[in-house]
Amino acid sequence: MKYQTYPPHQDLSSMIQCYWTLEVESSESKEKQQIVPDGCMEMAFLLGDGIKRYVSETEFVMQPDAMVIGQITKPYTIEPEGYVNTIAVRFYPYGFSMIHNVPMFELSDRETDLRILFGEEKVANILKDLKNSKSTEDRIQCIESFLFSVLKQKSNLERVVHLVIESLTETRGSTSIVSFLDHDPAKIRDLERKFLKRVGVSPKTLGKVIRLQTALKLMLEDEPNSLTQIAYDSNYYDQSHFIKDFRSLTGLNPKQFWQDKRFQLSTLFYQKK
């Protein structure tokens, strides 16, 4: 697997975490892979062979060649049909809402064809440009031209949503939303509605995913600490809280995750560069 990340244009850096590319030869892509929630939305372009996403043990859907993957709240399984050649945009939790008005919760836990959101002609043009590009840098320029063409005003993002996300990120998912909003039930309900619209999940769920991100990065260090220390460093209440959340978001306990090859792709996303 060849996985690489690239920084966004400065004028897009408030909404985009990075661009990434993934290339996997046909001979390497036969195993199913489990994708773990990361709190972000992705816009991906599949320039190689098709990729299946399993909706049950035996049933699957084919992912569109141009798609947005909404907030993921549970692990899902993919299986390439052959050669993988993907370029994608990793948005910050609120980022995609800056280029489209669709309520983000409608996109959660599934992929949506970009043609549905932006129209056949616009998507056909960017796919043509991407396939004709000679380098990753040229492809990124194609994607950025597309993003600038659909970018809305930043004022569309409610300030309170941004502030809460910043606080959740800084505290590794441990911000108390109740305390943040002075225990005001009306403000809490309003924030939850805004989160579902702009982010796609509730503040509580996003905090849960951010804590998992912290734990996974610690687990993948060259000299990982004990699970008890990782739980403490990731701001879990205790080890049982850590294991419970870990299982709900990955389907496995931490020890099993370390040994399961199905998570090989997911671990690439969390390893330090």
C-alpha cells in the first residue's frame, strides 16, 4: 500500500485537513479492510478498479467513482475488486458544510454519489480532468478548482459549532457540552440540531470518536504504553470505559485490533508521518 498526505491550499485550510492518495496493486488488494470512524468526512475519487462496501456479511454496494463519505459512527468493511488508485479530500468535521447545504446527518454512515449533490456535468468534468492529469499535484489543482467553484461563504458556519469542535479537539473529546452551554437545555438542544446539520453527528458522538483517534495514535507508537496508560492519556474515565467505546467504534477490543489484518488500511491513517 502506498498512502500519502498533502496539505491544502492556504485559502482552504480552514475546512480541509489534508488531501490523501492511496495506491494498492491488484496483487495486494484481495483482503477485506475495516474502516474505523475518524470524525471527518471524505470526498473521494476512485480512479482505479471498483470497490465494494459490505452492508452485511454477504451483501454489498459498489462505491461510486466520485463520492462523499459522511460521518462514520461504526466500522464498515470494504473490498477492492483490483487495482486501487484513489485521491481524496479529508474535511474537518464541519468542512463539507461549507460547500453544500445538505444536512450533514443525511450523509452519515454511507457514501453519496457527488453527481447527486453537484450535478452530472460538473462531476464528469472533474473526473475527466483527474484521469488526464499527469501528477498528484495536477490532480490536487483540479480538486481545488472544483472546491473554489462550489465554496460558500464562511459565515454559513455557525460560530458555536466551530468553537465546540475546537474545544473537543483540544481536550481530546472531553469537553462537557452541558457545562460549555451553562447547563441551558434550550442551548444544548439548539447545538445538537446545528451539529447534525453541519457535522452529521452529535457533539457527544464526535467527542467519542476524537477520544478513539487519540487512543489509536498512542497504540501505534513505536513503544506503546499499557492499555491502562493509554486509557488515562486519552481522557477515558478508566480502562473499562476505554474498552467499551473502542468496541462500539471498531467492533473489537484493543488487543484484538492490534492483531487483525483487516484494519491494516485504517492504521495507515493514524500512524505518525
